[in-house]
Amino acid sequence: MAAQPPTPKTPVARRAYVQSLLEQGKTIDYAERCRIAQDWQCDQRSIARDLEALGVSRPPARTQVSPRNARGPWPILGQVSPGRLAHNRAIAVLRLLGRLEFVSSAWITRLIFPDQSPEAMRRTMQRLVQEHRVWRTTVTLNQLYPSAAGHGRRQPPPKSPYIYGLTPEGKALLEGLDVEASPQISAGLQCRDRRAPAVSQAQITHDLLVASWCASVIDAARRCPLLESILCQVEYVSARHGDGRERQRFDALLVLRFHRTPRPQTAPGWAIPWYDAEPTTEQHIVRRFALEVDRGTEPLRILLGKGLTYRELTETGHYTRTLGGPVLPVFLVPPGKRAAQIAREWQDAWPGGAGVISSFEKAAHGEWGTLWGQYLTFKDTPPKPLALLAGVVNSLEDWARLCESWVPGLPHEASGPPA
């Protein structure tokens, strides 16, 4: 019988406990790591690191990683080290799709293949489609670049553009390779049956606006040597009623964790540093955003209700308990009177409450995307500009200097002024 965890539960005592299990001949697979982590009030990745420190190789995958009817698994998708998985672009694509649900070819190229040709991206995506890891469908140009978002007319492509999403087979692969930081993150990955991924046209337009905002923030944030990790999930259920019904759902939750000083970057520039479940310390600065995309169709009373819910969950400390701190609601709306209408409802629901608003067009900075767009506060009359990274860096100029050494395909050294 395994020894019980002692008190206090220190890292040294935890590692000794793991060693005692190994000496008894116990196999510590993913499920067992999760059980131990629960007993020790930590994340399973901490147990995995204990095993590595004790010289134990990576345990077998939990699921079969090669589906039937596939044309053979890629070598990288077999039993490989976590380090190699982190630098594999096919795995990076699957992790991105699960977090954003719908992603266009253009964003996949920009985020995962910035140092390679579009043809390299197409070959990778074709193979993932053949292996049933992703689904693919075409969309119209107006769905991909809606005029309400300020894109205006564009030259039609030679054929209808593709969007991609994760399938259950792709999600099973990620689970089998155990690449996510926790079961909760893995469970939140969005997937659809590849044989019937169809969604309504209105939903595609809305969800692509959500995905594009998140992708733009991720693309800019990862270039900064202050950034340590990114947590992103669309359709994030942030609160439930006592009977389990949803109480609040963000269009997307996006959390950026920064270190207070620049650090050398050891991963390729294209690699997205997803949240790794490491604890936040006083050396970190965290920004949490709750995205709300409004296309002008929701009744204003619904928006009033959203403001009341944000207020109550903030004042009762719900976000601090579940996310580690308060969230900043970020509203994206069509141009025109809609922003002023929502601002009035918000001020009635939560006078002085946090929150910013922008139009689809003004939220996108020409060089740094939605991370450095123009956002206005809800609480002030008249509204005041607010940078999403206020308190992280002093100015956009400082940010640009910090990011100037980023190289898409290579690690880069920290440079630039401290925050």
C-alpha cells in the first residue's frame, strides 16, 4: 500500500513520495499522475517533472494515436519526447484549432508557418485532413472579412477560402500524447465531427471574428520576451448555477502572463507558449480578457444583464477564485451608435465597472493588431482610451523595442527596455 502524503506537502516531500511509489513497482501513468496531483494539491505536470528528475522515461500514451483509415501515422506522432512535440508544427496546429474552434488558412500560415511558404502549410493541413485530425470547409469572402469589421472590398481569391477545425480524432491524439498542461485544458478544446462540421452562416461570421481577435493578440504577444505563457479558450463557461446550468459564457477567455523582466527565448519564434500550469508568482504580471463580440443583433436588455453578471461575479470574488484575478471585459461592436448604446447599458448595470469597447476596425492596430488597438473605457464620461497592456509596458514604442529581435523560425535573445 502506498504511503500517504505527509503534511506539509512540500516539493521535496512530494518527490520523495513519488520515489517511494516507484520503489514499490507502481506504474505512474497519466491517470495516476492526476490522482497524485490531486492529493498533493498541484498539477499533474509537477508529478511528470518529478518523474523526469528521478530518471523515469515518458509513460505510454493513453490512447491509440493512429485512427483507422489514415494513411499511416507521421513518425512525430508516435512515442516521442515532450520537447520534440513542442516543436512539431502539426501538433501546434491541432492545439491552436482546439482553442480557437475556427481558424482560417491565413491565420494558420501567420501563426504556425510564418517562416515557411504557404505551400508548406497546405501540405501539413492536407495530411491532417487525410488523417482525420482536422475538418475543413469553405466560407465566403464576406464571412472571412465582413464589411462590418472594416475590411471593405477585397480581391476575390482564386477559389473559396478554407477554414479548419479540430476533430474528435485530433483531440484524442492530443490527449494520447499528453501535451496539454491539465485535463481541464484538454477538456475545453473545441472539436466537431469531420463528417458534419456544418454550422450556421451567422455563427461562422461571429466565431471567425472571435478567432481573429484572439489570433491577432496571440501573434503580437508571443513576440515579446516578457511573455511567459498564453491561456486562450473560445466559448469559455466561466460560471454555472447551482444546478449546473450555464450562468456566464465568454466568447473567449484570453490570459497573458508576463515576467517583469525580459528573458532569453529558447523556443522557435513561431511556437506559441501555451499556459503550462506553473504557479503565478510576484514576478509575474497577468492580464485576463473576457471577449464579447456583438454584431448589433442582441437586445440591449441582454447586454444590461451581462453587465450585472460581470459586476456580481467580480464583487463576490468569483474570478479571483477561478482565474486567479479579475477579468477585463472587452467588447467588439460594429461602427456607429452601437458602442454608445452598450456603454449606457453597462454604466446602468455597473457604474464605475471595468470594461472597454471598440469597433471591429478600430480594435486593430496596423502593425500590432488587436493587442494594441484603440479601446475606450466604459466607466468614464466621456470615455477615455485604455491600452490593454497598461501596467505591463509604458508605451507602444517600448513594446516595439522589446519585440524587435523576434525571429519567426529561431530562438531569440531578450532585448529592449524593462517594463
